[in-house]
Amino acid sequence: MIDLLSAHSNETLVAATLLVALLLLLLRMLWSRRRIALRIRYDMLSVLPAVERCLEGSHDDLARWLRRVARRYPDETRSLVLVGDLLRREGGPLKASFLHRTLLYRKRLSEADRASILLALGRDHRALGDDEKALAALKQSLAAEKRLTTLRELVDLEREKGLFDDALFHQREANGLSGADRDEGLLGIMLAAAERAFTEGRLDEARRWGEMAARREGDAPFGRLLAVFNALCAGDAARAAELAAACLDRSPEEEVTLLYLLWHLPGGAATIRSLKGGAWLAPFGALLGDRKGLSPQELAMVDKHTVLYYHLWAQGAPAGEARDLAAAIGRRERLFACGACGRPLAGPVLSCAGCGLPLTVKWGTI
């Protein structure tokens, strides 16, 4: 009887012990989950002052927060990528590239993390001036995961490097990925390619890009301007004169833009001289040296707020201090400005370097 009671007591004790152990384990799990939740909440809220400082222009607090997160969650690769990005922004692209290259050797690296690291590494190389390594890293990032940010970075670098065919291809991919208009950004690449080729004396290539842009613009005023550009690049002066006259007749509001373009193209001066009836032909004749200044009646038609007025006035003014002053005010590189953003224009351009819009010209003002 005693043995039976003893056995029963032992079983009860074991069961009670197991129950207590289970309760303790459950409490530990609950406390652990709560502690993790509190830590996550703390980490989320503690970044807010750092973000505020970042918006004010200081990244020190954000860098400290990211380093703390990286120590606490070492498997979170993204925080280390961002630490490298801050290093690059603060003037340390070499340190950033070392950090980002190290991250590539991590085990169990997801394709998304790999794409982020390679994108950051491409930006590091670009900041270091090594465009070839930057291109390679950005293309590897794109192969790991196609991202809009990577495509835009790649297009920007390819335009800088003169790889316009590649830039055109990647711009189309970016448009498809973002859901934007399929033609967005393409015209700018074509115009930049035509400008670069023209400046470097490759007129056939300039005409090829100009014709692509002209087909895209169709019968719009800018398309007619491009047709004149293409004819002069091909050396067809007669065709250029015919197209310029038609452009002036159909779009008189584009006269200054047309004359500006012709002024900077080979054979353009002869084309200007062949035009009839334009309001600005007399001032351009004076700028070309065909006339020695304008008559007082012609000069009175020019806005006195423009640099052109003082430039033309200086041509006919007597020698002396006034003429020297007017000549200084009327320097030729300040004669023209972008019709969209007002940035000064100089040289044979098809688009504004400031706003990136197709060429539209107005007189520069003082």
C-alpha cells in the first residue's frame, strides 16, 4: 500500500514539474516576444530624430543609428549598404567601395541584396571617376534584379560616356518598368547624341541621330528645325535653304531658334542670307558682319532690355568709353538664352543643358 502511494506521489511530482517547466517556457516565450517587439518599436522610433537631422542637412545621427542597427542585426545587409552610401556622400567613396565589395562575399546573399550592393558599388566607382568599373557593376546589378533606379543610373552614365545606343535601349526598359510613356526621355538621348557627334565632326552620325529625332517629332515645329539641321549635316545647302524658308513661313514664332541654329551650323550663314521676310533677319545680318550696325529705325524695334540691343548699338557707336562699355555688356555668349528656363545658350546645341528640353531660343536680357 505504501509502495502504491509512493509511486502515485512520484507521478504527481513529475507531472507538476513538467507543468511548471511548460509554464516557465511559455512565459519566457511571451516575454521574449514582448522584448523583441519593444526593441523593434524602440529602433523604429529612435530613427526619427536622425531623420529630422538628415532633413536639416546633417547625416551624423543617421550614420550612428545605421551602425547600431548593423551591430544589432548583422544579417540585415541593407543597413550596411546604407552606411556605405553615407560614407560616399560624406566624401569617402573609397571607404564605401571597400565596404560594399566586402558585402558581396557574404553567404546566403539574396538576389535583391546583391542588386542593392552592386548598385551602391557602381555609384562608388562613379564617384571615384572609374566609369568602366561603374558600368560593369551597374550591369551586374541589373542582371541580379531589374530596378528602375539602376536603369536610370545606367542611362545617365551611358549618356556621359557617349554610349547613346545603350542609353536608348536602357531608357526604353526603364519606361516599360515604370509604366511611363514608351517615348519618354528618348528624344533627349537622340539630341545629345546628335550634338556630340556634330561637335566631334562626325556629321554622318549626327545626321543619323537627327533623322531619328526628326521622325519622332514628325511635322511639329521642332521636327522642321531638325530637318534643316539634317540637311546641313548632309551638305545639301539648297535643301537646307528650302526647308528653312518653309519653317520660317509655317512657324514664324520659331524664327530666333531657327536663326540661332543656322548661325552655328556649317553653311548656315549662307542659308540665313537666302531667307526673306523674317523680322530678325536684319539684326542677324549685322551679327554676321553683312551690315555695319542697324539704322536708328531698325534698332528702335529691338527691345532695350536685351543684350542684343547694346551689342548692335555698340557696333554703330563712336569710339570711346560708352562704346567699350556697351561692347562689354553685349558679349556674344550672352546674346541668347533658353526660352524655357532662361539659361544662357552658346554653340551648336539641340537641347538646353539646364532643363534638358528641346532647343527653343529667346534673346538674353540684362
